[in-house]
Amino acid sequence: MNRSTLILTSLALASGAASAGTFSMDFTNPGDVVLSSTQAPGAWYTDRYAPGVFESGVMFDGDYRLHQGIRSDGNQANRPTSQNSDFYNYQGRKYDVNAASGTTVSIDLYVDSGWNDGVRAGMWTTMSNGNLTYPIIEYVVAGDNGDGNAYTGFRWWQSGLGWSSTSFENATTDEWYTLEIELTATDVLFSINGTSIGSVDNQGAHMIDNVILNAHNQGIAGEYDVYWDNFGGVPSPGAASLLAMGGLIGARRRR
């Protein structure tokens, strides 16, 4: 393997403080992803509608990845009547992380030059403290950000704001991009490859409940494949300085 994995460690803060830690998945082995139709600890469970394919340990671009596939049997016309609305066009799986404020979650996404109009692939998160907030970073081909103009590239979303464009419009294809969403005490921060693309008030959220990997199946794009890698969460710089009292991890990403 030409990339080393992020070392998985869990560390506690000082007595009385909330627990904080790190987690990672490099999707090397087929058994690295446990699937479930309902919420379960340690499982990737269905969000809205299950994609046709969701499996780890798949060789792509020189290494083993997580493969998510959109298939025609999940098209709106082919779904059960109870699930044939636009809502179920987003098809993905969700993983509970239960990470306290002061955590950054991230994943690598491969942007494929073969994707057609209508493709959407993104990392979603759910954050809460009773008021839910849904930050998203998504790559879209010929999407609409609400202004009636076709948009291709990365964009971000926050509840109540809609889609916002980024400096990664018309991003170079056939490349990997690292998507990061950070929850701080006051804000949600969005970045790609370490470059900030936006920030919003966190609406009082103090926890990243889960991460969702979603792709869109509206029939226009046809069948397509999405590849992910290096899923993880790490303490943000401020939280990391506190964790240093108990020892901290070293991290290296693999491509």
C-alpha cells in the first residue's frame, strides 16, 4: 500500500469535560464497512434510500477505496410508491460519529471526468443540540444554485441559506479532493484541500451527530460510480491543544 493510515486513538479531556477523540477509516478491506437498514452503532445505515452499491475494499486509482454506486433500479420510476418522490433521489448511508464541538470531519472524494449532467456527490453532516443544522459539501455537474444558471464544481449548503458557490467551481477532474467540515463553539467551517470555502453560524450546535455520504439518482445522470477514501475526524487546533495533556496522535493521509 502506498499510503499509511491515520492512527486510530481515543483520548479524554480533563475530568468533567466532554469526551473528544479521533476516528478513521481507510476502507482497505471489504469488512471495513458494516451495512444496516436501520441505525446501529458502528454501521453505515440507510439515509433516505440506499444506493445500489456501497462497499469497501474496492481497487480504484491504485489503492483500495469505498465504492458508492448509483443504479437504475433506484430511479424514481423504479422505486416503491412510498419512495418515488424527489426526496429519495438522494441515496446514501449515514455513520454516527457523536463528535463534540471542536472536531473536524473529513473525507477524500474522487472527481471523475466521466460524470454526466445531474451527478451530485457529497459529504453531509447532521449537527445538533435540539436545533438541527445540516452542513454539506457537494460536487455537482450542471446543477442549479438557485440562480437559474448551470453550475459545475464544488458547492456548500447550510440550512436556511441554500447552496453557495466556491472557488472550486470547474475544479480539475480525475483528481482527489479532501472535504472538511469543522464545528467550533460558534461556527461551522467548510474547506477543500485546506482552503476555506465558507463559514456560517452553528445555530447552537455542540455535537456532530453523524456523517452521510450521498449521491443523487434522478435518472438524468444515468448509472455512475463515486469513490471515497480516508474518512476521519480529528480535534480542531484549539481542542487538540487540550488533548495534548494526555498525548496526541500523529496523522498521515494516503492517496
